[in-house]
Amino acid sequence: MAGCLYIVATPIGNLGDISRRCIETLQAVDFIAAEDTRVTVKLLNHLGIKKPMVSYFEHNKVESGAKILERLLAGESCALVTDAGTPAISDPGEDLVTLCVENRVEVVSIPGCCALISALTVSGLKTGRFTFEGFLSTSRKSRAEHLESLKNEQRTMVFYEAPHKLRSTLSDMAATFGGERRISLCRELTKVHEETLRMTLKEAMDYYAENTPKGEFVLVIEGAKPAEKATTSLEEALERIEELREVGMSLKDAVKKCAEETGLQKNELYKAALGK
């Protein structure tokens, strides 16, 4: 009979946040799969737990995942932990869970700390509907494309970010969403120097132009306001397109700008402009 994979959430800074069930699970399993065994051994020593560990992280997940699955299928139980927080959230543990599900190995969640939920709850922004976007790419082009795809997203958006990338990320976000969009910047959650700043993207850019970003960040950004219904007639929109073309703008660009200004559909405007 196959064993069980336990997804065990660990503290993200304050060890007082660990649950009794988490401790009991770590004590009971046959072995622990850890993102970094050097980090996890400190937690285990604090809890007085001695348990065999294997390494499981982004660059060995295929090979290590296969070995973990083999042991699970042989009947052993495993606790999957990340360095801090809930495994499988913006984390390679996602792939191990998929592997287990595909092979009908039971997967059980041992819930606990999660930075994105902690940040969302203190953000002061809407929490009824949100989207988690994880880390933005280090590629400027990919980052710009990612943000552009979210330009009209009405749900609250949550991102993870490293301190050395924060300034450029805030600049890119302001360029895409507008400097007046509200943001909550949570850093060092549950740790000694925990801080949450609530301001606009422009204010955040100005603040961190003068202050060095320190610690890991969770960025919670206000969603876009619902688009107002178009009040411009098609005839008026076509006149606007002609005005834009007279100052040298291509038909494609004129249609795009007119659509942004009026709220009318680009395809509808383009067809009408071609038929005029």
C-alpha cells in the first residue's frame, strides 16, 4: 500500500507560529523532503526532532521527485517542507504534488503560514477576489508582458519580490497600472522588523528612491476599476480616428488609442474604419 505525502507549512519567521499538528506530522513521517536541508535542520533541532531528510528543490526536482515517489509507492510517508511558508505555492513542490496525484499517492495538507495570505489580510485592499502572480521574471521583456496582461485585471493582485529588484518592479508597475494605483508593501512578515506600507505606486517609488529596500516583500496591488460603458457613438469614434491619422498616426495605432479613449471594441472600430 502506498504511503502519504504531507504538505507541511512551516513558520515564515516567527517560530511561535508553528502548529501542534505540524510538529506531530514531522515526528510521525518516515522522512522529510526539504527545499534546503540546512535550513530545515535548524527548525527540527528547535523542535527536538531527528528525522532523515532528502533535498528537493528547483534544480533537482525531476531526479529527486522520482526517488521520493518510489519511496512513497513502497509505503513510506513523507513531509514536504519549504524554507518558510506553505510548499507548492510559487514553489517546485507543485510538481511533486502533481507527480503523486498522477500515481494515486495520497496527498494531505497540514496548513499553516502563507506569506501571500498574511499580506493580503493586512493590505487594506479588497480580499473577496484576488489573483496570486508569484515572482515576476528577471527578463525585462517577460516582466513587461506579464504586467501588461494584468493591466485591466479588476481583482486584487499579489506578487512576491526580492529587495534588489523592488525599485525596477515598482517603476514597471507604475508605468503599466498608473502611479495612482494603490499598493500595500509588506516586508519581513512575522519577523522582528515586520513592516507594512500602504500608499500609491508613485509614492512607493519616491519612498524607495530614498530608502534602501530590505527583506523579502509581498506586494498587494489594487485591481483596476471596472471600465465605464462607452458613451461615444461609432460615428464620433471614426471622426476621432481620422483626427489621429491626420497627425501622422497609423490606422492600427489610431484605432488602438481611440478604443482606449472611448471604451469601444478595437475590432469593431477597425472594421468600421476600413469600411469607411
